[in-house]
Amino acid sequence: MSKKKEKITYVDDGRTIADMSGVGGGSRLNDRNPYRPSPKFKDVWKTYWSAVRMMFVPMLVVIAIIGVIYLLAYLALAYLA
């Protein structure tokens, strides 16, 4: 029983990645495109947690690797001292 994935629709509003006009107290970005609604808090929260869930296991792997390297360095220095 596979879960159906939500189809993501990307909307091109014509801005470039380097467009910084909305930074620094200027008008809201959606003022330039009135047909694009502001994202709701629930949607933003859902997107955030889906990204966190996706990166949780890789984060634990990296922390474990760093911990092993630290432990090996600590034991090596304790053995040499």
C-alpha cells in the first residue's frame, strides 16, 4: 500500500534568484504579483517538517562519524601521553 505523493507545482513569477529587491524593509514580494497568495503558516510548517524528516537520518550519520573521529583522536592522544 503505497502512499500517493503530493504533486508539487512550481510557479514562475519572473524573478531571478539574485533578485534582492524584497530584502531590507521594502514592500512584500507578493505585492508585485497579486495573483500569488502568501503561503499559510500550516503550509510553511508542513514543508519545514518534511525537510527536517528527510535530513534527520543523514544528520545522525554525520554526528556519529564526527563522534567516532573524536573518540579515536582522544584515545590516540591519551595513549601517546
